[in-house]
Amino acid sequence: MKYLEEFSDPELARRLLDSIREVATRPWAIMEVCGGQTHSIIRHGIDQLLPNEIEMIHGPGCPVCVTPLEVIDRALAIAALPDVIFCSFGDMLRVPGSSADLFRIKSAGGDVRVVYSPLDALTLARENPDKQVVFFGIGFETTAPANAMTVYQAKRLGIRNYSLLVSHVLVPPAISAIMESPQCRVQGFLAAGHVCSVMGTGEYPALAEKYRVPIVVTGFEPLDILAGIRRTVMQLENGRHEVENAYPRAVTDEGNTAAIAMLRDVFEVTDRSWRGIGMIPGSGWRLSDKYREFDAEARFDVGGIHTVESTLCRSGEVLQGLIKPHECAAFGKQCTPRNPLGATMVSSEGACAAYYLYRRLELTAASHA
Ligand code: SF4
């Protein structure tokens, strides 16, 4: 296959669905880790086309959603400082902090800028030597190499007015945390293909073995996802728990070795809180000692951060796959993409936003029936 639309071919999708129906003999709960996969599943109605035996549980793989409130509030405080240019990707601007979001800070006079690459922030730092330029570096292993590159270049070029507010999170420790939760119902994982395209698959065999759970590296198009589900169901039905690569056009066992070398140089593993989930040991990256001078958290003293979460929002349960978005009483009522109470309603990868975008009408009709 050469073109993207071929990965949505209805005839091939029907054959894959038939094959899943043939192999599934009992109920299985499979988690897609990545928010991009969640959106594809809901957008294309894949979960509704699957046989009743197969339940898709939406995982925590939305970088915007899991960035802790404390970090959002810190970003807001730094962005409000005079002589700071605060740079971020656009999807972070509407993520609610305790009492505001970056849009509110911008409208109140803060210099908040949307950039399309972290290297744009570095360029701004070079062009504005009298300002402090901060980039909001969030996300999984996928976005980390480009963020690491900015710090590497800032050090190499002597750009001292640049810093990174780091909140990177890692997928394998999250899989461990999900499997060790007493409420865990997950029996198989679709691993995030783009994360593995950077990091390779080397960390997953130990997880599959320890938790006796199949892990199938999966892409994002409908046929990718159906192929990943089919392989996972086949393993479950056969009592196997292996790592399989169903996304070989993008993922190799060793990953992107140049990116991994950059990450190992710039970052070191740290404990990290996930919004709605809590602390997961060893689940994040922070700047290594060699680059610590570029850490925005250390550079700007914004005092103590006191967070206040919405009492209505159940995004923690959504992120752990314990409830579906429409089971939250605020869904589509107090909480919409225009007025989000939680990050899962803001992000383009958030499960609540996906249900609102693609299922709102049918869920509303069902609740009125
Ligand atoms: S619908 Fe809104 S309030 Fe409910 S869990 Fe999702 S983001 Fe939170």
C-alpha cells in the first residue's frame, strides 16, 4: 500500500472485522494506549463494528491530558511574568489550570505565543536577547527528541535566555501502573506506534512477560488498528503474551538510534505525576545535570503552586479506562470543548473530546430515549 486512503479501504476493513469475529470466542478487554488511536477508533466507529466480545478501553496516551495541574499552573505563572515570551503548541492554550488557562494569561497581557516547532522558540530566543524565552515541553517519547534538540542547541550556541518547562512522560511505566492497579481490566495492549518509532520495542517484552499480557505495536489508520486488534485477540485466544509489531512500516526493534542518543544525553528518568492518575515512579524525564541550567522550573521562582481540580471532572477515571467519557455527569453539559472542565475535553487526542465530536448526538439521543 502506498497511499494513506488505502489504510481505510472498506473491503479490507470488512475482511479484518470478519477475521476478528471468527477468532473471538469470549470477552476480551483491550486498551489502546495512545490518544491518537482513541480518536481514530471513535471517529471511524471501530469499537461499534467490533464483535460484542471485544471491548476497547481508552488509555492515558494523550500528552495534553496527563500533564499535571501543578505544571499547568506553573506554566501560567511563568507566562504571566514580565519579559517572558512563553511558547507552546496551540493545544495547550485552552487546558484549564486551577483558575485560568494560557489564553486568559495572553488576553491579560502575557506574551504567549503558539509555535509549530520547539526550534521556533529557540529562534525567538536568538531574536529577543533581552527576553526570557520558555518552551512548554510536554508529551511522550515522541515529542521529546525535538525538545531535547532545542536544549542541546541552546547549550552549543550559548543561547542562555532559552529554557524548557519539562513535563515528559513515558509509556512503559504507565503500562506497569495500569496493570498493577487493583481495578485493572486490561487483558491486551495496542502499543503506540509513533512512540515505538522513536524508542523501538525493546522495553516491551519484559512487560508482556511480567504481566502475561499481549502487546501489539499498532499504527493509527483504521486498517492498522483492526490489524492490531486482530493480532491481540489471536494471542489472547491462544493463551500467548508476546510483543508483536503490527506497524513495521514505521517501527523497528531498535527505534531511532540518533534520537535515543540525544534523549539519553539531555534527559534523565525521574518520577512524574500524571494528571488524574497520580505519581508513577520512573515515568518521566527531566533535564540531566549537564543541561539543568536550561530548566525553566529552576530558573523562575513563581512561589508555591496550590492546585484546585474541578470537583465534577472524572478525567482520571477516563484516563485509566475505568469509565467511558459519557458516564461523567458533566459530559456535554457543564463540560464541552468550548468550556472544558478537564484536559481530556480539550486535547485533540482526549477521549472526552473524541466522544463529544463523534458521538455527542447519538449519546444525547440515547439518554433521552
Ligand atoms: S466530560 Fe469533562 S468533566 Fe467529565 S471527565 Fe471528561 S473532561 Fe472531565
